[in-house]
Amino acid sequence: MTAQLGLGMAALGRPGYVTLTHAADLRGDLDPAAMEAHAHEVLDAALDSGVRYYDMARSYGRAEDFFASWVTKRALKLGEIKAASKWGYTYTAGWSTHAEHHEIKDHSLATFSRQFEESVERLDGYLSLYQIHSVTAESRTLDDRALIDAIARVKEMGLRMGFSTSGPGQSEAIRKSLEIERDGRRVFDSVQATWNLLERGAEPALIEAHEAGMKVVIKEVLANGRLTDANRNEDSVLSSRIAEIREIAAEIGTTIEMLAMAAALARPWASFVLSGAATVDQIKTSAAALNFGFDGELDEKLRPLALDSNEYWRARSGFAWN
């Protein structure tokens, strides 16, 4: 079964991000009104390509606001599309691309309460999933009883609850979530995790989550632009593996981004795969990957090119904001 394609709005809602070519993707115009119009163009293209799942976060600048104004402009009815958002980071860049800190992490109960109200105000009835943003293995977030109790109470109101993960210990966080219950029911309905051709470390835990009935959402499929033809950084510690993946793509007459996206969409345990598209052409490429014939033989050829998770995340921590 092929996963459904979704659109992640991390690169559309703020002027600075860690994806390669981000400044060029925004055409150099960082005026909020221009960025809103640009986001609407990409959202239109996504909708026209069949995308019905849209992922954002409180820390994605004005992503929720841009999405809300687009929904109003398109007069989309409740139920036509699904909106997911995340809490736990606060955007602090002040619309600058040169801020010392673009976002600050805080998984406290107070932040959950505040940001949940902010997201509901902006997304109204379109919000179908609310997630903790970036739970790591060393985080104590999932051990915070008062916080988990509050999340469970919101779930009782009918909203699905989930979390995203990051770092080399994604599997640890995923497996811990499977054991968290209130009144005999699992608290978390979904997990969003990084999986790509360079970082497959969380796959066994994601399979377990899927088998347990959780929705699985894949993010950072193109490794923040590193698994694209736009990436020609030969100094990167990822470069040798990327070069080999690019060669395999060329051998079968496709591009590295098409291959990377198709690989994620082919995961039988994934419910949604997020495209991080910041342009109309990028979302069209992502949608085209739905029709790519990715098979087990090709997967086995690519599997040895994945890095150790610790090595990947060391490189990931060095991705520069632009």
C-alpha cells in the first residue's frame, strides 16, 4: 500500500530554515504578504495534486496563519482536508534570517496550554491532530505525568494526539509512547519521525507503532534538501553516500529526489509522507513520485547506503539556517 502524500509547511511559514535553496525558493522576497501569497500558490498546487494532509507547527513562523487564510480564500469545507500542527517550540527569530535563535524548545504544561489555544484559534475546526514537537530520547517529556494527563483530557474532547521525534534515539521515544496509557487507552494516536535513504534507524520502531495501530507520518524525506540535485556540497560528511544514491537514480533514468520520495512513499507501514516543498515545481515532483515504480530489489540496493543514526544526526545538527 502506498502512503498518502502530505505537505509540511516548515519552509513556507518563515523566512529562515535549514533546507538548501530556501532563500531562492522564496524568490528573495521575505515580506510577510509576499510570503503568504507564495504559500498560497504552493498550497493550491498541493491541493490540485491531490494532497489533503497539511502539517504545520507553532514555531513555523506564520504557517498556521497562512494556512488559515488559504482555507478561507478557497472556501474549503470542514472534512475536505486535514490539518495537523505541533506545539513545544516558540518562534523567536522576529522574521529575521540572522537571528541567534530561530526557535526555543519548551515542553512544559504551560506551553502546551498556551500553544494549544493559539493553534485552535487559528485552525478552528480544521485541526485534526495535535502533536508534541520533537521528542528526543533524552527528553523527559513523556515522563511528565501532569502534561500527559492534560494531553489525555484534550484527546477525550475528540482531537487526535501525537508527537514528532528527532535525534539518533527516535526509536526509544517511539517505543516509550506505546506504553503510555490513561484509563486503559493509549494516549498517542500517531508518530511523526525522520526517515530517508540516509537515516533508516527508526524503521523497526515505526513498524511496531504501525502494528500497534498508530498512524505513522514520515518527515525530512529529502534530508532538508541534501537528497536533491541542488545539493552539490562535496565537503559534507554525507556527500559520498549522496553521490552513490545519485548514481543509482541516474542508472534508472530518474532524479535523486524522485528516488528518495518514492522510497518513503513505498513504506507499507507509513500513513503519510510529508513533502517539504517550498515551490510549485517541488510539490509537483513530490506528487509524481506517487506513480514511481519503487520495488524491493531497488530498496535492497539502496539500503546499505544508510548511515548510522548517530553519524547522520551529527551531520544534521550542522545544517545551516538560510
